[in-house]
Amino acid sequence: MLEKAFKGGQKYWSLLLGLLVLSGIGFACFMLQLNQGLRITGMSRDVSWGFYIAQFTFLVGVAASAVMVVLPYYLHHVKEFGRITILGEFLAVSAVTMCLLFIVVDLGQPMRLLNVLLHPTPNSILFWDMVVLNGYLFLNAVIGWTVLSAERKEMPPPTWVKPLIYVSIPWAVSIHTVTAFLYAGLPGRHFWLTAIMAARFLASAFASGPSLLILLCFLIRKRTNFDPGQSAIDKLSKIVTYAMITSVFFLLLEIFTAFYSKIPGHMHGFIYQFTGYEGHAELVPFMWLSVILSVTALILLIPPQFRSNEKLLKIACLTVFFGLYLEKGVGLVVTGFIPNVFDKVTPYVPTVPELAITVGVWATGFLIMAVLYKVAIGVKEEIRA
Amino acid sequence: MEKDRREFLKIGGISVLGLSALPVFEALAQEKGPRYKPDPKALKGTQWAMIVDMKKCWEQQDKRQCKDCILACHKIHNVPEIPDPKREIKWLWMEEYKHAFPDQAHEYAPEKVKENPFMLLCNHCTNPPCVRVCPTKATFKRTQDGIVMMDFHRCIGCRYCMAGCPYGARSFNWGDPRPYLKPEDINMTYPTRRKGVVEKCTFCYERIDEGLQPACVEACKVKALIFGDVTDPKSEVRKILSGHYSLRRKIELGTGPNVYYLI
């Protein structure tokens, strides 16, 4: 099946080449980082996790969102999703790969990575995150590939894959729950220490992931002979709508608890994000942009006549994706460290090599996605022909 | 061709089996029992703790800007002096009252308390979050005496412990620390670190195991630092704690810090 990835037009090859160049630049910067240490990043002893871990956190959500097409199709027989489950699964594969790469580039001693297996530590949430992320990658790669091969031969998928599919559904929930637990169980980091962190993560994941999937469906419909189907897009847009409402609602719950209780530790993070704290306001423009994007998204999504309009839906999906990206992939991780445990502020701004490595990892993920999607769409076109 | 492949798979399979069995054999072949004896002079305790008598400390700070304990600690443990505050390595350091105790500091406290720095170090918590989060057991609580230990050679540099520690007691080597050490000052009996690993105060386990007091305690000329077993009612630390009101940092988090402050 992989041979389909080698047959493509000029646009396909230019896309791959472009992504390859970006990941090459990222890799070169990673070599620099290996040589110099993480001092080439903007992180510090006070803000000890930065852009890498934030991207990882956001992308776990994108990965988990595959369940939003898999669950309705396999548990509720929503036929419309049958055509696009493969797109969800391959999106998950590339997103989880990015997550794992972001963890690796964040390590001070990446060559000691296997110590996590050599000295397994069940009391560490990071150990469990390693388990669930690798498991999820394995599940989606195997399920996606097997079901697609069967589809190509116009046969029902082998029976052994069914249990794997059923396991993959709670597994998707687990990856984002465990990732939320990384943060939600730390004493002294008030911004993260909230019981609804996992729920917030899942809600935002089920909005951002499917909105990306809708955009990809539109792109595929325009560029290839495969039509993911209007009804699948309509159903996905409903999922995005409800998930986005839930996500914003959960955030408002946090804000209520912080500002009605008036407990300083709970308020400081939000104050830093939205008005600046002790003269530091690095995140303020980004967080307000996130608010504007999220509100726009809700206005465009909630009335059915807006969301069924293709142009408006595309804008809505972009605003959902970038609004939540700013909230989780930019704001959430850094704010946990500001103010720090001494109630002091050390601002964090990523450096150029740090951004180049970040772009490199994203490019690698999209490269994997482009190849996998090429295969999937090739198979779909072949069956139709 | 077919036969070659089968042959290859057979040999490959046996090799893999052999390799995976090797560690099992090694484990079985190992001798039981300790491979070294503890030093009979070693200090013994169930949970080491430290008292910092700030009154005595401040007198010395006023008199001669005393930093004896920090200098002794950092010299003996090859702690580099990195000028950039964002990349600093700190084992034992000074911090203002409102930053050391952000949850209880108030503006009407005595001037003396507000203006003079406190000595901070790892609290060697009874219930340490850093140990709970470490994915490789590179940081662990020593069972016999409760020291929160740090294995620089196992640490993968994920910095989860730094997120977990509510006391800012952990430092990461953002770059190679060795250029910041003077070669002639390096203590050859204690490891230097490489880039990409976390480090912190280890209550001088290496000295305790030889019957010595921690380096900072030994260096303090006015006995402002008192070290001992907090579970032993007859110990000096317990006598002092029962006679004076003491403070600990962020006790509401339940970590059980074992460094006490007298004001």
C-alpha cells in the first residue's frame, strides 16, 4: 500500500520537500541543542518547561480527537463517519508522533531516554504518559493500516482488529487524562492544581482536533477525487460546537473559583495572562486574541445556518483551532510557572532555535500525515475507480 | 534463497533469546548480601532535619556579610557559580522573607525579618513531590534516613521534579557547568555534573556516611545551623524545637518539610 505514497503530482512532492526542509532546519537546531544544552532555549530555572511541553500538551488533544469519529462509527453505527475514520486515525498517528518528539527534544539527556523503561516508576505520571502515548500510537497505526488494507481488498476487516478498536476508544480518553494529571497533581502550582484540568483538556481536544479534521476534509475534497462526505462534515461541526461550548464553560468555571474565592494563588495565573502581573505582560496579547477567537468561534458555530455555510464553517474551524492553540499551546504551561514558587516573575520568551526545533517537529508530523493521507486517499480513489 | 532466510531467522531468533536471557543470568549469578560495609562512624538517624537559627545568622550577616555555609557547600560539591540568574545552580542560598514565605509574609512584620535574607535549601520532605514525579527514580528518598537523594547519572533531564518542587530547591544544568568551575578548586572526591541533569542539596550524605556533619553545619561558626534526627526525642534538634516556636515553608501543601526556622 505504501507505494501509493510514491506516486503523486508536483504539488504533492513540493509539499513533501517543503516539510522536509523545515524538519531539516529543526534537526540542525536540535543538533545545536544537543551540543550546547537547553541553554539555547528561553527556559530558565523558574520557567523550566516552555514551548516544547506546551506543544506536546496541545497535540495530545489533537491526537485524542480521533475518538470523535471512531466512537460514533463503531459504537453507534453512524455510517457517515465510515469514510473518514481512517483520516482520524492517521491524524492521531502523526499527532502522537509529534508529542513523542516534543518530549524527546525537551529532555536534557535524550540519550538516557530508555532509563524510563530500564527503571519503570509507576508513581510517576510521566511514566504512565509514556505508556499511554506509545500504546495509542501503536493502536492507531495498526488499526488504521489494517482496516485500510482490508478496504482495499474490498473485504471486511479481520476480526482480531475489532477488540483493538474498542480498546482504542477509552485509550484516547486516557492519553489526555494522563497528560492533564502531569499538571493537576503538583502541589504549589496553583494554576494547574485543579480537578477539572482533565475535563478541560478533553473538551478542548474534542473541539480542536475535529476542527482540524474538518479543514483537512475540505482540503481533500478540493484537491483529490475523494469526497469525505458533506454529512460527515456536518456531524463533525456539531461535535466541534458542543465541545467548544463545553471548553469555554469549563474555563469560566476556573475563573469563577479563582476570583470569587479571591485566593491569590488561584488568581495570579489568570491575572498574569489577561492583565499582566507585577509589570510583566508577555502573554496578554496572545490570551486576549485567544478570547476573541473563541468568542468568534462560538458566534459562528452555534447558529445552524452559520455552521452549515461552508465558508463560515472554515473560518469557525480556524478560530477554534488557533483560539485553543493559544490557550493550551502557548498560555497554559508557561503560566503554571508564573509567578514562581517564590512569588516572583521570571518572564519566558522562546528563542529562535527553540522555535525552529518546534517548527521542525510540526513539519515532521505533517510530513507523516501527508504520506499517510496520500496512501489512504489513494486507496479510496482506487476503490471508486 | 528460501533456506538462507530460514537459517538467518533461526540464528537471529536464538541470538535475541540469548541476549534477553543474559540479564537474567547475571542477576541470578550475583552474590547475595552487601558488597560493602557501612562505615562504623556513620551518623545514624531515621529522618534528618535541620534548624536554621536566623537570629544568630543575621548577626553574622550584619557583622561581616557572612556566607560561610554557602561557600563551604558550593566548594565541596563543585557547584558552579553561573552569573546568569536564569541559569543559576543553587544548593544553599539566601532569599527575602516575602519570597521564602510567600504564604505567610506580611508587611507589618519586624523590619529585621523583612529586610534580612533567610537561608534556603532542599527541605528533604517527609513526603517529597519531586520523588513522586520522577520517572526514573533518579531522585529518591533514602530509606534509612529520609534524605532526598539525587542520582546525577540516571537523571534524564525531564525537569518534572522542578515543576513538582514547591520550594524551588532544584537546579537544572542548562549548559555545561564545568567551564564555571576553577580547575584548581575542584573537589576530586565529589562528582562534577554534565549538562542536562538536575541537582540539589543532598544533606551531605557522603559526609554523614563517614560520621561528619553536613558541610554547611560545620562551616557555621555561630552554630546557627543545627542538624540531627527529628524522630529521636533526645536529639539536639528536638530539644531546640520543643523550646522555641519555629517556622517551616509552605506546610499547607503536606510535603512535610524538614528544615525549621527560628526567628
